[in-house]
Amino acid sequence: MTNYTLIGTPVGDIMLVGVRDETSEQFALSGVYMVGQRYEPTLGPDWVRDERLFADAAKQLLAYFDGDLKDFDLPLAPAGSAFQRTVWTALRDIPFGTTCAYGEVAQRIADRTKTRAVAAAIGRNPIGIVVPCHRVVGADGSLTGYAGGLARKRWLLDHEAMVAGSMLG
């Protein structure tokens, strides 16, 4: 069974998706999708909406959008290959309010010759915002591909820059 809920945010509705580990009974976030984004899952017959399971994730995401949270502390269970999960883990090391080029991420986890593979893995990140793929930009600093759309990517980067700037003062 897959659980989900929807929350309203400044970048539109976001679908939170989660799964319960059958052996430990621990619940983990497996998806954060902006409604209408590329690779958004389709609700299946075994999907159950349950806001209670996502209370902490929703609280943390809303605190992020309010400018009160920089780092998420949630159990995560992204589905992907070992390489994809390595890339997604590396994304969590990009500091709030900063950006990093695709090639830099490739350098951190493998080598620069893997930049295209890294970019493909970033594009399939199922836990957007919490795993901050929006912080990855082109080598020249330009905004490039984002499953949620470039306007949302720009909003997230501007939001983080504003929050980070206000924390300095």
C-alpha cells in the first residue's frame, strides 16, 4: 500500500508519498512531487490518502517555505538504482542558499566524465526540495532542467537566497 497526501505551498500543491517498511513498521517519505511536474506518479488503486502519516513532513516543508527551516530531518526511502541513490545523497550536501554545477556533483561522487549520468539521476530525484536538486545549475550558473519547471526552480533558489541573506543580518 502506498500512502499520500497533498499540501498547499507557494509553488503550488505538493504530493507527499510514503511507504511503511513491512519488517520495521517505520514510515518513510518516498516522494515529494509538485503537482503537474515531470515524473509525477499516478494514483493507483492501492493508494490511500492519510494526512496523519505526513504530519512531520508537512510541518517541515511548510517551515521551509516560511523561511524557518534550512535542513530537513525526515526518514527517506527513495526508490532508485544504487547510482541514483548515491547522487541523491550527494545533493543533500549542497548547503542551503547555494548552488552547485552538475559537473561538481559528478566530481564529488565519481568523476566529471559522469556528468550526464549524474544529470539524469538528478532529473529523476523523487524527493524534490527535501533532496535539493533545485540547487544544481549549469556550469555557467544558468538554470537548466528541473522536473517541477524552471519557474519553480527560480522561486526556490530566490527564496533560499533571501532567507540565507536575512540570516546573515
